[in-house]
Amino acid sequence: MDNFLVMKDITKVYDNGCMANDHVNFSARQGEIHAICGENGAGKSTLMKMLFGIEQPDEGTITIKGKTVNLSSPTRAIEEGIGMVHQHFMLVPSLTVAENVVLGIEPTSGLHFDMNKAIEMTEEVCKKYNFNINPRARVMDISVGMKQKVEIVKALVKGCEILILDEPTAVLTPQETAELFQQLRALRESGKTIIFISHKLNEVKELCDRVTVIRKGKTIDTFDTAGVTEADISRAMVGVDILLEVEKEPAQPKENVLVVKDLGVYNEAGKKVVKGVSFSVRSGEIVGIAGVEGNGQRELIDAITGLHVYSEGSIKMLDKEVSSENIKGLRKLGMVHVPEDRMTMGIAPKMSIKENMIADKIDDPRYVGRILNKPKEIKEDTDRWIEEFKVLCENGEEQINSLSGGNIQKVVVAREFTSYNRLLVCDQPTRGIDIGASEFIRQKLVEMRDEGKAVLLISADLGEIMNLSDSLLVMHGGEIVAYITDMEHLTEDELGYYMLGVKRMTPEEIGGALHA
Ligand SMILES: Nc1ncnc2c1ncn2[C@@H]1O[C@H](COP(=O)(O)OP(=O)(O)OP(=O)(O)O)[C@@H](O)[C@H]1O
Ligand SMILES: [Mg+2]
């Protein structure tokens, strides 16, 4: 049915005057997977928030199966058969999976919440759609991939016919993505309509039947994905051709900046999750870390950046033991960190863009005098960074909360890249960031490398990590199983074998990662 869902001439102006949608037209068929693509701030999430009743359009109509609907709240949207998995998850961490799934439609027996029934409801949907999750687990204890399944199940339990996924794969590993795609295809088979927002054009090509491109709040066109290339889609998004790979000269590494030796780290449950890890990152090189989530990378990075204590071995930043420094001390040494979870660790949501960018520089005499801040310098520099990092906003005074997801991430990246640094620890630096701005960030990383910075890069984007890294460590089961220096001949398949633990190098080969 071609007019299953029709959003016609939708216009949305936010209170601050930002016209996020300008007469957008979008329609979806029953039983299709339909992508929405566009740059950061193009208006994708806004359009979907209106479909899910979180925001109200100023103009335009929404019809489902030919009937005009008034989606005045998410409750109404759910009644009309719409479900949404948000760009930033909305689960309650302290509750169990089942409790989260039935949130809003809690089953009761007598006056009390009926936990058994909640578990039963969760299990029933999991079984029907082949989702493997534990309804009794606490959300705070489960992986990101699991959390996302919980969000989908939560929508399915409420009987949704239209499922909106806002950048669902940004946080997933390749394996989790493959699993998600299988599940989404099965949902399509069962007649569900899936709206899929993503910056990863290869995934759009692989998964989606059609794609609608939005640019600066306006619909550009809708295409059958089979009939267009990734380059066609990106041209429609941006209006010009863009480079898809960063060019770089071979690295010229110099002295060690970070030295990790025989490191052992235990998680909260007392399990050893990093085992005998040794490597160094030198000035003038980008060292990548690849691995399937949950193989110790998280804890390794947390230990390096001073967020997690380690009991065995040592981590030295410019000859200083990391465990004897606090976060401020590490920053003084020149360690900056683009964290994976930018929404909880990266920003102060109620503060302005400017304040967020300057937050870690309050000791810098350029910005702070003996008594007062120096507003002119702060404004000058933050304005320049906003432009350089392509942060789409009215001005630096705007509250960071009102930015689109990708633009919030750019603020965090800008803040870290512009701080005093000798070592950059970048955890998924381009996640959720559109291709144009990703290109800029990658280019910038290479530039900083060439200026003699040491870069440690963690990325679930295999294309990115293979393109940028001068050498690559692969983690599996808490250990380094490969140290790859011949990046030119590395294939994605081979990397996959190391990541899955099917293949590993000899201890001698891996030992090369530590440049003593
Ligand atoms: N609550 C809000 N208040 C004011 N302006 C907003 C608000 N939410 C979004 N905007 C603005 O509306 C525009 C569209 O934002 P939206 O979140 O829809 O973009 P997006 O296409 O989803 O981008 P991304 O790829 O970065 O997630 C942006 O310019 C953004 O700054
Ligand atoms: Mg968005």
C-alpha cells in the first residue's frame, strides 16, 4: 500500500526560531524498510519526533492508511501503532529488562505490579520475533547491543506497525549489526514498516528498500536504493561530491608517549577482563584498537584515561604512572579523551555550546584572568571552532541540548581536539557524525599526527579504523591477539578472524607492539 503512512507538507519551527522541517514530504509503504538520510541537523530526528508525538508540527498532516491522525503525544502515537527507538536510549538503568519493556502498560495483579506477567509478555514477543534477551537482567548490566534489542521489544510489545529506528547501528559492532539486520528483515516479512535513520550509506544500500534524502529541513527526493549508489545518496545529502577516504603519508613515529606494560584489569564483578596487555603509542602515529565489544577494550581505555583502577602492570603517560594522577593531572600531561558515551560523560546538557567547549580550559590564562573570565577571547575561539568543526547552531550561546545528536558530538570532539594535547584517546570519534564532518575529523586526526601527537583510536567502524590506523591492535578475550603493521594488505575478512578469535599471531609478533 503506497499511502500506508503519509507525512505531507510538514513544517516545524522550534521555540528558538530554528526551522527544522520546511514542508517536508515523506511516505512509507507497508512492509518496507525506508531510510532517511541527511547531514547532521538536516531535520531527520525532528520529523520522526513528530511521527512519534513528541513534537507537534506547525503545519502539515499525517495520515495512516488514509486516515488523518492527531499525534498529540507518544501515547497517542503508540495507539496508532507507531514505535520508536531513539538516538539516545531511554531505558531506566536500575530496572530489569521486563520492567522496562512494559513501562507504561504495566500488568497488575490486584494492586501490585505483576512481575511474572511482565516477564511472560517480554518472553512471548522475544519468541515470536526471535530476540534473545534475558527479561530478568538489570538494564545497567547489559551491553549496548542488548539495550537496543530491549528498546525494539518494548515497541513490539505495544503492537507497533511502524517502527522508527534513529541511528540504531551507530553503537553496534559489525556482528550485532548483522543480527539486527536479520531481525529487521524478519519484521518486514511480517508486514511491519521500518523507518531507518543512518549515516552509514553502505548499510542503507544493504538493508533498505527506499531512501528519502533531507537537506536543511527540505525533502530532496525519494529513491529505490537498488537504483542509486552511495555516492548518489551522499551527493543528494550534501549537494556536492565528497571524498570517502582520507589520504595520508606513511607515519614517522618518534618517542613513546603512552606505554602500557603487562596490564591486568578486573571488572566490578572481580573478573579479569584485560590480561597481560602491552603496547605503546608513539608521537606521530595513530594506533588503532579493533575488537568485538566486550573484549576488554572498554576497561583498557577506562584504565588509560584514569576512569578505572588497575592492579597489575603499569600504564605510563610520558613516564608518569597514570594511576598516581587524577583526571586533571592527566589533562595537564596532555591526555585528551573523546569518550564513547558522549551523552552522559561528554557534556553539561544545560550549559551553552561555548561553555561546553571551554569547560576543560578554565586553567588556561588565555581564557581566565586572575579574577575574571576573558569573554572576548572565549567568544573569538569558540566561534572559530564552531565554524571549523561545522557545528550547526544559531550561535555559541545556544544551550547544547537544543543541538541535533551529531552536532552535540562535534562540540565534544572540538573541545578535546583544541585542548593542550600530546595524546588523543579517541573512542568512536565520528559515531553519529555525517560523512562531511566525519571527513573533517579524520583529516584533523591525521594532521595532528603529523604535528607529532600520539593518537589512540578505538572504532567499531572497520572502514575508518583500517583507513586511519598506522598500526592496529586487535583485542579478543581481554588479550591482544594481533599487532598489524602492514595496513595496506589487511583485508576486512582477516581482521574479522582476529576479532572473533579464530586466528591469532605469535607472542613474538604481538610483542612488537611495545616499542621499548
Ligand atoms: N529541542 C530543540 N530546540 C531547538 N532547536 C532544535 C531542537 N531540536 C533540534 N533542533 C534543531 O533543529 C535542527 C534539526 O535537528 P534534528 O535533531 O532533527 O537533526 P538530525 O537530522 O536528526 O541530525 P543528526 O544527524 O545530527 O542527528 C537542528 O538545527 C537542531 O539544532
Ligand atoms: Mg538525529
